[in-house]
Amino acid sequence: MAHNKKPIINGNPSVEPGYLNDPTKFSTLRSALAIPLEGVSGVIGVLALYRGERDAFTSDNLRILLAISSKMALAIENAEKYQQAENSATTDYLTGLPNARSLFLQLDRELARCKRDSSTLTVMVGDMDGFKQINDRFGHLEGNRVLRLFAQALKESCREYDYVARMGGDEFVVIAPGLPADAAAKKAYQLRELAKQAGFEVCAEEILSLSVGQAMYPEDGQDAEELLAEADRRMYLEKQQQPSRKNRRLYARMKCRITIELHPEADGVPIFGNLIDISMGGCYVETSAILTPGTNLKLVFSIDDGKLHADGTVARIHPGAGIAVQFKELNREDKARMHRILEFVQNSTTLYDNRYYEKLNR
């Protein structure tokens, strides 16, 4: 009926696909009234009513259903679109894992539970080494295959109450409630093996590895940003111990707190935000402004020195709280300017902290 888009009145339920050729199934229903629900994009379903008597439905029953069917179809279609939009806002399209936004929300919930229960929480940040080489040599489609394979293996290897998310790019995060330190070390080893296996399965050579950093609540931080920053710092230290590994992130993040200007490419109105961490590759800015991933930005770090600016792209968002920005690929001149920016940020943060503590001691 969904194919021919025609209603059925007083049909026999026992000849429906669920009952045909199956002697173990039996229905006491004798009448069916069914209509297709046709939305803007076509038939999205079927509405069926059943009764125990034969020929129980009248043409008036059919007329009433047909009168409301378009409204029902539209309501269902809108609900499906809303669900799809909601899923896309919280789910990484490539791997099917929760994205950065979902990660922060879940981590906040887990930390609130830990504080109530006085329990522990381990956050693990994993960043692939050699992934760029896969994209360059084998192509981005094969790189995507690696990410999907690793994401699936990562999810299957974790406990059912662990939370696995893709932070963006080739960076993944695991939230593991109550995982002790010795078990976390074994887990980190397992994650490295899963990454190596995913790379070998696609490229037929040991081209991929994974650097893993861990942080535990409450010893290493009290909120999501602190724990992720500490796990990221330890992950970077592990990368530093792999001098032969190419294409790794070469610079650690610097914690800071200064006010900067954000200039979206499509809008000349500047947005102010608090820079809270920065590296040669990107930064995180606290701001209530809503900027969609992929938005191109110019970041101005000093109003007095117009040369202290950088171009970047919004990599992920934490709505109402902040955005992560990835800087565009740097040439030699850009790198020199970025070093000056990092020096300026460090000096400004030190000055800010000194003034703050002076006020406290007065």
C-alpha cells in the first residue's frame, strides 16, 4: 500500500506479511483500515487501525482519516528532521561517535556525579601519529577508513558505561568512571595497539601509532577543561618521546588568560573572548558567541600591535561557553609571527596573574 499510495478499507489482517506462511502466528482481528502518510518528500509511513469484526469500518471512518493524514504526515516528518538535526549537532558524521559538544556535556555530568559520590574519573586523550602520512600517501578516503575502523574498535573495547568521543581530526577521548591507575595504563596500551592495527589493516604496513595522555579526577583537575588540558599535556609529552615519528603535533598548549578579538570572515563586527590556551596549531577561546564549525576567523591578540594576529578556522564549538580554533597552515613568516604571539600571550598572562595576586594581598 505504501508503494501504490492507495488506502485499504476492511482488509484482512491475517494476510499481512507478518502472518502469511507462518502457522505459528494467528490473529483474531478481522478488519483493517490503512492509509498512507504522505509528506513533502513522499510516503513516510502507514497508519493502520484494526477491529475484531468483519467489515467493521465505514467510508466515513476512511474520510476522517484521509482528512487528517496530511497533518499527521507533516508532523512526523518534522519530528524526524528535528531528530536528525539534533543527532548531527551531537554526533560525529564520519565515525558515528559523540562529538566534542557531546563530550563536554557528558564530562560535566560525570564530574557532577563524581562530586556527589566522592568517586574518581579517568580522562584519556589519544592523538594519532602518522595519520597525515596516510592521507598524503593513500588518500583521504583511506584516511577516513582508518578513523572509522579505529573508532569502532575503540568503542567495542571499552566498558558499556565508558564514554568514547571524537574530539576532532585524529584526536579521540575516553571518559572512564572509576578506572584505577594500573587499569588505565593497560587501557592506554590497548588503545595504541588498536590504532596500529587499524593503520595496518588499511595500509598493509605499520604506519600509524597513538600517543595517549591521562588525567584523573580529582587529583589532576576539578572541571572538564582542566582534565582535558592535563591529559592533552601528558599526551604531548609522550609524543616528544617518539622522535622518529613524523607528522605529530609539535607544540604543547600553553595555559593563559587574556582578552582577544575575533573577526569572522563573513561579518566585520569583532567579537571579544577570553583566550585560555594556545599552541602553534590552535587555541581555545571562551565566548558566548555562536560560531559554526568551519567559520574562518582572524584573531587579533593585541590591539596595540596590529601584527599580532593569526588566521584560523572554528574546529569545534561548546555552545554558550567557547570555541576551539585551528590555525591555518603556517609558512616560515607565519611561524615567526606565531612565536611572537606566544611570547606576547605568555608575558601578558604573567602580568595579569601578578596584578591579580597583588590585589588579593592588599
